[in-house]
Amino acid sequence: MEFSFLSPKGRMLLSLVIFGTIGLVRRYIPLGSVPLAFLRAALGCLTMVVLMQGKHISFHGKRLRQQAPKLLLSGLLLGLDWVFFFEAFNHTTVAIATLCYYMAPVFMLVAAPLVFHETLGRRKRICAAITIGGMLLVSGVVGGAAPGGTGDFSGVVYALLGAFFYAAIIVLSKTLTGLDPYEQTAVQLGTAALFLLAYSGASGRLDFHTMTGVGWGLTLLLGVVHTGLAYGIYFGSLTRVPAQTTAILSYVDPLVAVLLSVFVLQEPITELQLAGVCLVLGGMISGERGTRS
């Protein structure tokens, strides 16, 4: 499915809107975070392989063997990333979980001088400080807990742990060379699925007795559409959209999540948290606007 009737920017926007609805879908799947992350990775991997067949993209055995240690580690990090991200939704609102999860770019900024020996400009430091301040308001650390129990700090911690592993994947992926994005993603998803399957089996968490017909349908949607298909659309447009535009558009994802949280799920949000939302999104977008491709 190419969505050729859309421009490259339109296709990228579509994929990011799909990503932004993950929290809404997860809210209605009665399954633990570990088995859900396993199913998402497995279904996403299968979908990516089908897309690769349709695009005549092959796996390169020699290159994969050369990059095997990094690919295995990135698959493990991806599994941990999704487990903590999904668990965050069990303890706080979709808006708070998603915005805290999107602190990954701030972790990247912190890592840049240490890992890539990059110098952070004054603008980046100011935007990072604004974003962190906004996150403190969103999380309820500043201003007290939100009504209805949405200020549960454990949800914030789970989301930030997910963000940490997300940032680690990005750092590691920058060192992977010579692989097609579809090929790399398919292998990472497959590796994550294997790690999560092994852990679920060993810990006795591979339990699906709580699942319903609707739950299975939404899980299929999460794995096929929100993972395999959305990644396929994203990667298909990535090389045809300027890097700075890509960076700005990436914040459509958390914005959609916030809107769904407030207007569809009607999850409570305080005035301070709303101010924090504006600071987080404003700080991140302003930081990206100062970045040249």
C-alpha cells in the first residue's frame, strides 16, 4: 500500500498520525505490556517482510552478520522500550505517557557531547531546559498530582524509561551502516520479538486468557498498521522530505496523542499540565527549527 495519491510530506504526516493513536489503541487491549510488546514486534516484523517482498528488497546476509552484535542489542533495547512505553499507559493518561516518552530527543542532546563529541549551541540548551521544565509540569512533579489519579508518578517513570531506551536505539542506529531501513527495521523487530518471547515464556507472562475478540483485533491493528505499515509509509517518504521538515513533523505524533487523550478519552488535565504540554512541544519544535539538515 503506497498511498501514491499523497505527496511524500502527506504520507509522512499520515504515518505520524497513525503513531499518535497508539496510546488510544493500547488503552482498550486487555493484555500485559510484555506479551503485547511481543505481539507487536512479531506482527510488525512479518508485515515489514511482506512490504520488502513487494518492494523487491532483499536481506543481505553478509552485511547482517557484520552488524549482528549491534542489531541484537538494538532489538533488545526496542523490546524494553515498548514494554515500558505500554506499561506507562496503565498508570497515567495517554497525554502524559506520550509526552514523557518524547523526552528521548532531550536524552539525545545530553548524549551528543559524550557519544558524538558534538557541541551544543546556546539555543539547544535553552530549548532543552524549556522542554524539561514542561515535562515537570506535565508529570505533576511541579504543581501536585492531577485529578483522578493521573498524576501517578510511576507512569511518568515508565514513560521516561521507555524514552531512555528509545534514545539508546537512535544512538546505536547511527552506527549501523550499509543496511536498507526496511531490512534493518525488520531484523530489529524480529530480534525484539525473540527476546520478548523468551522472557515471557521464562517468566510465565505469556498469558492471553484476558484477551477478547476486540482485544485481538486491536492487537492485529497495532502490529500490522501501527508498526509494519506505518513504518513502511514513513520510510518510503523519508528520503523525499527535507530533514528539518521531518524533524518538525515528528511532533505531530505526541500532539495527536494529547488531543485524543483530552477530547476522545476525556482524561483529566490540569491547567499547569496544559501549560507543560505547550512548553514541551514548543521547546522541542523550537530546538528542531534551529537544526539544519
